[in-house]
Amino acid sequence: MTNAAATFPEVIETEQDLDDVLSRPRPVLIEFMRRLQGPLVILGAGGKMGPTLAWLAHRAAAAAGRALDIFAVSRFSDDATRCWLQERGVQTLSIDLLNRQDVQRLPDAAEVVYLVGRKFGTAENAAQTWVINTLVPAYIAERYRHSRLVVLSTGNVYPFVSVSTGGSVETDALTPVGEYANAVVARERVLEFFAHLASTPLTILRLNYAVELRYGVLVDIARRVHAGDSVNLTTGYLNCIWQGDANDMVLRSLGLASFPPQILNLTGPAVLSVRGLALRFGELLGRTVRFEGTESETALLNNPARACAMLGAPATPLDRVLRWTAHWVRSGGRCLDKPTHFEVRDGRY
């Protein structure tokens, strides 16, 4: 899956431009949307990835000439997100997925994308994290037992591994650190259990880390470099993937759903050095980079070779993303102010 350099803008100036880039369908996705049966339900569509993923699905279906019903489902605590989706032609439903009666009101669907989960705040309220990450998937697995499902998981389900390994693979043991990561392991197991009962076709995607210009590990590093703050090297290596590529691959992985479940790592193929990223941002931002700490021998890393073999490698070049990020930070582009805490090593979020 390749794209000519001309398809990528040199810079991204506005949030409108950013959302357009994140949700611009590529030919391979447009062709895939021609084969979807529909309707398509996207659960957890009010989160960081959901809005642009839903709009991407809508745009790809339109480009494919499909009158596909697409429902974006969330509590929509931020009504602006719901309005944003509706203005772009995406149908929205305000549903509390912890309420079983609400879950039964969900529309029938041939395909379901599941983005629901809780991470931050676990240290203060672990019980809520466990409930959202285990009960909700059980309700959804019952409701959509005859649908094709794609479920977003996380690379946090793996333990820290030596950088020399190139990252965890899908068959590695799930022995993570911390309550959040263990609750996500439980989510995967709950879904596998219900898939077994009904032979539900399922893809589980272990994501590490989706980035765009308003949040993500690259923004975290770039903002520190731009502000003259030191960059912590304790967790010295990471994986990431441009969110537009992740959106594309999440949707196309509906075509890989199977029973037993298909499990794939979803990230960029490179193991990235935090030191190297910070120095590159120093060049792009005209800043001297300061560091603190030294690189540990282990990091939370995923090897996405299987996903890349099935779906193609992520299409957006890393250096283009770095240039976009540096320009966005330098020009004062909006930030969600939600640090990823990628450097955390004790599993507390």
C-alpha cells in the first residue's frame, strides 16, 4: 500500500485540515467499503479516534457509491462532537453502554467497530476501569453475536520486553503490569468467551500508539522540546502510528474477522528512539534538547509484522508526521492537554 508524496500536504494549518487528512479515504479502503454488507455501528465514537474514524467510513462509503448506514454511538458527554459528526452526515446515537436496556436499543448491524475503553483515572478508581473494560464488552458481545466485530485493544497487554527483540508478537504471554492493562486482558478474554459461544467472527487489534497533532507521544515529546523542558529517557523506545493510518486499518480489519478470533498488533513497523525523536524535533523547532535519565533496556513494544503482511504497512511517512507535529506545536495549534504518560513503567495511569 503506497501513496505518492503529493498526496500528503507539506503542513497542516487548521483543525479542519487536520480532520480532513485523518479521514481522507485511500483507494484500498474505498474498494473494501464496496464489499461491506452494513449497517456499520461504531461504538465509543465520541473518543479521540472515534470521530475521524466514523467520518472516514462515511467518506469511503460515499466514494464507493454505497448508501451505507453508519451509526456513531457514544454517551456524547461533549455535544460538540455529536454535532460535528452530524454536520458531516454521520448518524449518531446517544447510548449508555453500561445500561443493558440501552444496549438492546442499538440498531442491528452486520459490522461493528468497538472503541470503548477506560485507561486514565484507573489509579484513582480502578473499579470503574474494570467495569467498563469487562461488563460493556460482555453486553456488546451478546447483542452483536451474529455480527463481524473489530475490537480495539492495547499493546499494554504485553510485558516490557528487551528492545533487541523488536517487540512483542501476538502469541506472547499476556503478563502485563498494572490494573489497567490487566483489565484490558480481561476484556479480550470476555470477548473471546462470547465469540466462542456463538462462533462470532472477531478481530482484536492491540494498538500502540495512535498519534495526531492534538495529542499523542510525538506531541508530548515535541512540546517538551519546544518549551525547553527536559525529555525523560527512562522509557527510551516506542512504537507509534499516524491516526489516519490506524483508522484505515481498523476499518479494513473487519475483512479479517474470524473465529477463532484474529489477533493483530497495530502500530508502525519501526522501533523509535525517544532520544532520536527529541533530537529531530530539536532540529525542526530550532531548540537545544535537554535530557534526563538514561534509557532502560526494556520498553513496551509491539511487532506489527502480521498486520502489515495482511493490511499493508502504514502509508504515512514518519518524517512527514514529525514535520507536521513540529509545525503544529511551533504555530500554537490546539492541544488536548491529555499527556499519554508513555514513560510510565509501573502500570499506574
